[in-house]
Amino acid sequence: MTLHSFRSARSARIIIGLAAALVIGLASPAIAQQSPAGGALARVLVLGTGGTIAGQANARAGNAYDSGKVSAANLIAAIPGIDKLAQISAEQISSIGSQDMNDKVWFDLVKRIRAAVDNKEVDGVVITHGTDTMEETAFFLQNVLDTDMPVVLVGSMRPSTAIGADGPANLYEAMRVASAPESRGRGVLVVLNDTIHAARWVQKTNTTSVETFRSPDAGPVGYVDTGSLRFLQPAAPVKAAKLKLPDAPPLPRVDIIYSHANMDAAEVEDAVKRGAKGIVLAGVGDGNSSKVAIDALAAAAKQGVVVVRSTRVGSGYVNRNVEVEDDKLGFAVSLDLNPQKARVLLQLLIANGVTESSAVQQAFAR
């Protein structure tokens, strides 16, 4: 070996050694930070509901899969090192794609989480969930759970058997968030793609991209990866009273009516005939619609149907009394809530006997 090659080899070994030391030095403190005072790992309960994160490939197409085929326990078992973050237990609440998410599963989640809180079983909860309706489940839980314990929803855009599956990293990071003391008092959170979102603001914004979840009107509340957890602001727990659930599902029927050009009154009238207790308008622009549709909504409001104007636009606020005379017509507006979240809140309000338009508006503002 020449002197030059010896020095090159020695330099390479030094660089590799330094890199390894740096990785160990960065990783070890991050794992240690997951332990609460006293050194014991946090206890985290994983509740599986199904979704793409639990999906398996199907031969019908190159990217086809079936949701909810892998249990939460098996998802956890496949992730190296996740057991170093927390003492993990797993239970299966359902095994469905989130397009089939329903009131029964929501009630079952609330019942199990409340029991875990009341019995002091765990320090945090992770819910594996499909991405299609994740924001609705997160917002539902935000409005009914009265705890400062971290509750984190996680999913994936690719099934567990896919090349480049994003589920394992997302679940690892959700576990990091749920087991961290600094996650307490932040409400229900959604974790995907190294990003932490609050339940009120988060939206699915793309059909297939792993960057689908965004919070257009507020931005994320933090970032997480396999080595670190960073919240952008201190926790500011909201002490507003939570809404009560009926003894059993279903929640009151609330329909979403999608506004479009050349719209007539048929959809509104049909919703009333089918027994809707509330209607959310996914309006054009600032929550508007055709004159005939607005007239039909006004007629529905006079019949006791609670009407909330939202927007089909992906961001922005819906304001009162701009083009639509909300005070005169007896409407509420959704403010920052998209139609699907406005529907969830309105269902809960009606279930709690809040139906007068000004009271509904106050609840949306809270």
C-alpha cells in the first residue's frame, strides 16, 4: 500500500467513525427524551381501525390494494425500534377503509379512550386510520374527549405491502408524538409525512401524494422524524366544555349539499324530505349558492332544519351577511371549518339540543 492510499483509507475510516458517532449521539438522546420522569417508558395504546396503512396489495391493478387487512398489532411488530419509544399495547376497534367510517366506530373509540383515561391505563393513544375521513374522526374526537393526554391519528397513502410504503415511518413518528410529555394539552393531533397537525385545521388535499395533509388556514403545529420532535408553539390547552354524546349511535342526520352552476332546489328539498335535522351548504366562493337554492335553504330553516353555510373552496373563512343575509334567513356560517367538519360539529350540536341559529354560530366561533 502506498502512503497516499494508506492516508486515504485512514481518512475514510475516520469519516465513517465520526458519522457513526454522530448518528448514535443524535439518536440516543431523542429516544431518552421519550421516557417520562423516573425513566420508565410511556405507555401508549394503539387502536386500529383499518385504512390504507393496514392495506394489502390486490392483483386487479398495479397499484390496487384492499384496506384494513393487517392488524394494528402486526403493523407495530413490523417496525424496528418502535418498542424503544414506549410500552405499547394494541387493540382492534374495526378493520375498514375510512370511506366506511361510521358513528358506531366513533362511539367505540370514545368509549375505549375514556376508559383508558379513567383507569389511568396509558399516557397516550395512537389511532391507525384511513386518510379519507381522518380529519373528520380527529375533529369529532377533539369535540368530545376531555383529556390533556395525547391522542394521535396516523395513516398512510400507500398500503403496507407497497414499494416505498409510508406507513411504518408515519406510525413510528406518531408513537414518538404520543409518548412525549410535551405533546400533552395540545388536543387531538394528526401525524403524517414528518408533520404534526391540529384536528381543527388539518385537511386531506391530494388524492395520492404522501404530502396530502395540510392545514391551509393555520399551518402545522409541529414536525417530527425518527430523531426529533419539534412543536412550533407551547401548548395552550383549551378549557371549553366538551360536547356530550348520546347513549348510543347514530348521531342526528346532517346532509352536505354541494353547490354548483345552474343549481336548483331539488337537493335541498330532498334532504328535508329524507329527515335531515341539519344541512351544511358546501357553497361556491364565500359559501354562496343560486337564489333558488338559498330560498330553499331559508324555507328549510323555517321548518326547523339547522342550516350552516360552508364553502367548497379549499381554504379561507366563510363570513356572515356578505352576499347572503344570514341574520334575516336564520343561517349560521362555518367560519374556518370545511363542509365535512362543519357537518360533524352540527351533528354534535343538534345531539346536545343546540339548534337556534345564534347559539349554533357561537359554538362554531368557539
